[in-house]
Amino acid sequence: MLRAQSVLTSLAAAALLVLVGLPVLFILLQAVFPQFARGSFDNAFASLAILTDNDRLLTQARNTLGLAFSVMLGCLIFGLPIGVLRGLFKVPGARVWDVVFLIPFLIPPFIAAIAWMMTLQPRGYLFQLAGFDLGHFLFSFTGVAFVMTLNLFPLVYFAVSRALEMVGGRFASAARVHGARPLQAFFLITLPLSIPAIAASLLIVFAMSIEEFGTPAALASRTGFEVLVTGIYTRLSDWPIDLSGAALGSVILMAMVLAAYILQNWIATRRSYISQTGKPSDLDKADLGPWRWPVLGLFTLVALIGVVIPLAAIGVTSVMGTISGGLNWANFDTRHYEPIFRAGSNAGKALLTSGWLAFMTAFATAIIGGVVAYIVVRGTGRGRVVMDGLSVLPNAIPAIVLAVGIILVWNSPYMPVSLYGTAGILLIAYIGILLPYPIRYAVARLRQISGSLDDAARVAGADQMQALRHIILPLMAPSLIAAMMLVFAIASRELVASIMLAPAGLRTVGTFVFAQFEQGSVQTGMAMSVIAITITSGILLAVNLWLSRQGSSAFSG
Amino acid sequence: MIRTTVFAASLGLAGTLAHADTLTFYTAGPGGLADALAEAFQAETGITVNVFQGTTGQVMARLEAEESNPQADVVVSASWGSAVDMHERGLLMEYMSPNAQAVPDDLKHSHYTAQGISALALVWNTQSDAPRPSEWSDLTDEAYRDLVTMPDPAQSGTAFDLVAGLEAAMGEEAWELLAALADNDMIVPGPNAAALNPVLQGAKAVVFGAVDYISYGQAASGETIEVIVPESGTVIAPRPMIILGSTIQPEAAQQFVDFVLSDAGQELVAATWMMPARADIEGLRPGIDDLAVIEVDEDAVSARRDEIIARFNDTVINR
């Protein structure tokens, strides 16, 4: 049975190395050796001159950091107040709000940015309805940070409300018993104990805004500032391409995300002892009383800005006969949906392709992630140490960097087989990009499952594999399924790796929509988004309903 | 085990895609045209065509990234110079289609032939408050402050041809014109559609150097825009169609080129509001003879591509 564990360890390690390790290695080599892609190791470090010769890369790095900090701040403003209220008080319709604030995850960021553009720019929907526009606000640094905040603030909302529920319920009651007044309990006990969870969620926001492509791609060219991700994309998608510059930018990007992740991990594991008490807490939330109405007003306002306006702009655009016709009933026309529903249409194929890619990615990442997490938490000896280090790797790799690495690996003269030009390359890219979610979810869950359960099974005569199959796996299932749903949602609309890697003849939802905005019809792009968002939320809702009938909610993981 | 499953899955997919009777076609320009050509060609010959459609910049970048492992058989770019450049680097297969007889001489070469032709124009939103422009230089006027967009020459092959053409016709004055436009807050938001979309909604009033066929099509579908070709002259952008020398199925590739230049293929080209390459096929819009065309020495221009892009970036984008 030790053998079984070491086989599992080597398989998982091999998977991580091929999926993520090789691409990173090739990026580092390309950054150091400019001729590497052509099979030569000449002129080592020559491309480092890009850093000193031209400050574009450094400007992009500065912009990236500035944007990430602003988005963190924005997420605090949008997510913290409602998160605190949701965690400590009986907010009317609490469960409904939880579902509402999941919706931003389902709207592709690129589409959300275009929707905001069509709403706020001069003569946009806001102007057509209210007679004024906010173009100057939108096409600015603040505007880009605003749109990115709206994609990410739910992370803070959910993290804060969960942490406060836990801490506020148990520890604050203890403080109250000892005579603390409510505000005292909040500021002396609840808030300090929740800070690690809040900080950890902010660092995830930070990392995700650093690697975000869709929003800057849609808005940055109008705003006149580039970030690292769009810079790397331009270096690879405009002719002549600059592999070394892209590799160098990727290295900088990786360093930033890795730093954020390590800090996040340090904070998150420091607090883990709190969550392991495992005793069911009888949540005793405070009544809002007359404050109910202003609180509801605040929730409604955030939902309006974060969910309703972008969704409405997407929906409305998809049924406009002409864009110049503007908002009026005479201009209502569903003809832009026709090319999507035509039998055998490319849009239909793109939906199918994204569907099965997302499905396979969800399963593959859940399997690999589950094994990796098991070894990290329960493993023994050297295998555990190696896996602990390797499991950090996928977290540090932004999607665009992985795509660059995959091009370098699978196109290189050193590789015996080439996946480049096949759908397989998209699959391995998606798996590499989305692995962090199942690993993170499964590790967190496993840390909560007491080791005494394994021991009990072993005492009863089960071997390690039987204990894994009959005890650990069923207990891990809810969080793995939650991770799979998240992976499915993100993979079904993945954009940047798909643009760079999709072979000829293969379209995904992301590339189809992107192409519509670059060289097609805006309305058809929006129509496709409406359909994709509807299908994805339908699937997620169905799975969640099924799960809640089984007695557990996927999003409580 | 996990790895082998993933591997086997991807190899299985590789098998279905790299079938012997499939052609790989990389093309700039309207996705609808590429798909229509592929569909009609498959109906006629049974050969499947896998399409990658992007901007000229994306197409050329992909070809370059795949240099050691070429994927494409037939390529259409929106910039004549890119074909000249690839021919000089010895990447192209020689082929003159029998169907190319009616293509004017300056639009065909032993290694590349035009698929269709577009012209560069001003596109004006007729509902905008800005007056109707008639010349390139009109847009430097105060009346157009913050109301002009232009496609990015680094991404759009046609916009590059316009900059090169204006330079050929006007010399240094072309750069002064571009600098004045930049001073007038012209924006360069991306490829053609990205430049046109703000004009459709009315956020901006005019596109400087839009590829004309997209706008003719949008106007025909009811958008309130007008395509205006300056009388001082404009640049035409023939779209070169080439067969890569690395193709492993030259016969199928030649068949495809023949098909694009056949009556049926050229009708599909005309339906996108482009000018067909063959002079004997009627277009839906004004043809070459109706335009004042600025002659551009493509050989000289393509050699200076990096320089022109860099100067454009300094003059307009990173001003």
C-alpha cells in the first residue's frame, strides 16, 4: 500500500511537470536565450536589454501593479460592507443575494467590458436614457479598475461573510458572555479574527487582476495604457512577433503572481487552526430592525451596478437591429440570433466544443487536483515535500503565460510529439490553467477531515486505498464537485489561451465572440454571450439543485 | 494513468483533425467569407477546409510562430506587402491559376494572386453632429476634435497600406497629417471593427482609413453610416492569396485557389461587398475604375514595414 501511494505520487508529479513545469522551463530558457525557439543557445541574456533599452515593459509592469492595487481597493469598497452585513446580521433574502453575487463569475470579463463601453461611452445607452454620458470616467485608469472590480468583488463578499459567520457566531458570543458590548465584541474579537480571511481573499483578487486579459484588452487601447498581459499578447499576435519579449514579460508576471500567492498561502495557513474546531455553530445573527431598509437598499445598489446593468446591456445589444438605431422599439430585432441557431453553424459548433472541453477539463482537474491534495495533506516522506512544492506551481502561472509556454514547448524542435495544431493542446492548456481551483478546494477540505477517521477505518481492517475510497473520497466529494463547477464555468468561456492556441477549424465560445467584435457583428457577439451565459448558469443551477437535494450545497465548500 | 488518458484523448483528436483530405486555410478579413468558401469548396470537392480567421497581424504572427512546424496550406492576408515579403524569404509555392486570366496584371504574380480588393475610405455616421468630411485632411479640423478613430496599422493590413500609401503620395506631409490627427485626439482602438464600432453607436463620428467593404455591408444592413472616398485619392488593398511551399498537399491547395478564383468563388467574394479580383465579375459597389488610386511600390514598402509601424506608433499612439 505504500507502493500505491508512491505510484500515485509519481503520476501526479508527472502530470504537474508536463502540464505546468515544462512550459515554465521553456519560458525561462526563452527569456535567457533569444534564439532558443530556433534551437540555439547563442546570445544568452541578450534579450534582457529590452528592459533597459525601452521602458515599455517596465511601464506595463508598473501599470499592472497599479491596476491590481486599485482593484483590491475597489473590491474592499464594493465587497466588504455587504460581506460584513451578510455575515453578522439577518439580511432579508440572504440566500437570494448569494446567488445574485455569483452571477459576475458567469459573465465573461471581455463581454462585461464591452457592455460597459456601450453603456457609458458618449451616445451610449446611459446618454440615450438619461441625456449624459460617463465616457471620460470609463476610458481612464479608474474606469478600467472599476470594471475589473465588478468582476471580482464577489470573492471578497463571500470570503468576508463566511469568515464573519464563523467567528462572529462562536467567538463573539463567548466575548458577549464575558461582558463585552456588541461593538466591543466586533472590533476586539470578530474583526481581528476575520482579517486573515479578508486579506487572503484580497490577495486572490490581486493575483486575478494581474492576470486578467479580457477587460484590459477591451478597454486599455481606448485608455492608452497597456498592462503586462496585453503587452505579452501584442508581442505574440502582431507581426513581427517577439518571443523573447513575451517570455521576459511572462517571467515578470509570474514573479508578481507567485509573490501574491505565497503571501496568501502564508496568511491562510496561519489562520487554519480556527476553522478546524469542527463543532457545529448555532448561528445567532443580530436582527437589523429598522435598518433593514437602508441595508436592502445597499444590496440592491451593488447588485444593480455589478449584475443588472451589465446583463441588461448585453441582452439589449443582442436584440438591436442596428447599433446606430439606438434604444427604441422600432429597432428591436432578433435577426442577429439567426446565424447562431442555423443548423451546422459555427456558433453551434463553438458551443459544443467549449462544452466538451469544459466538461473534460472539470473531470481531469478534479482527478489530478484531488490526488495532489491528498498527497500534500496526507502523504508521507519525500513525496509529500516534493508535491507540496509542485502544487504551488499552477497557482503562479497566469493563463497567458501558460499559453506562451505551451507554444514554446509543443512547437519546439526538441519535442518528439507535437500537440500543436490539435484540440488536445487546448485541453492541456485549460487543465493547467484551472488546476489551482480543485487543488485549493480539496486541500482546504482535507485539512478539515480529521485524520482519526482514516485511523478508525484502518483499525476496522481497511487498507489505505479502501480508506481513501470509502471514507475520504465521499467526504471530499462536495468540495471537489464545487471546484468542478467553478472550473466548468471558467473553462466554458476561456479566452486568452484559446485565442493563442486554438487550431484552424476549431472555435470556442470565447474565440467566436472575440472574433465577432474584431471583424463581425457586435450584436451576434452579444447574442452568443447571452446563450452561453444562459446555458452555463442553467447547468450550474441544475447541479446545485441536485446537490442540495443530496443535502449539501456546492458553494458552501 | 491520468497522463496517459489525457495523452490518448489528445492524440485521438489529432487523428481526426490531421486527416489527409483536409486543407488548412489561414485568412484575414471577414469570417463569413472564409466559412462560405470552405463550405462551397467542400460541397464541390469533398475536401474539408479548416479555417483560422483573424486580423492580418494575427495570421502573420501565427505563421511566424509555426515556422518550425508549419500548419497552413493556403493563406489570404489583407496586406499585399506581406506576400511580397514571404516570397522574398522563399516561403511560397509558385502557382498561377488558370482562373486568374481575368485578374488584372498588377494584381497577380507567379507566386500570389489577389482574392479580392478593398479600398480605404472615410466612414461617417450621418446622424453625428460633425459635418460630412470629404478629404483625409478635413479631419484635423476642430469640428472633429475627439470624434475620429483609426484602425491600428500593426493589426490591420489595410490600415498599414493606407499609411504607406499616404506617405508615397504626400511624403513628409503624410506624417504631419497623422500628427495633426493625433493632436485632434484621434484614437487608434484596434483592428477595423474596433475602430468602426464606436462610430456606429455615435461615440465617435468618423473612421479615418476604414476598410470599405465592412462599412458598405453595415450600411446595407441599416446602420446610418456613409462610405466616403476622398477625391485626392485613396489606397486599394488587394488581398493576396498564397500557397505555402511547406504544404504537403499542393494539389488540393491549388484546387482551392482555383475555386476561389472561379465564378462561384468570386461571387462569394463580391457578396461581402469587396471588389472581386476578376475584372469580369460584377461587384456590389464602386470598382477600381471609379476610384482615384494612389500607386504604392509594394516592394519598397514591405521592406520598411517595421520602420513605418514604429514611426506611426511614435507619431500617433505613444505621442
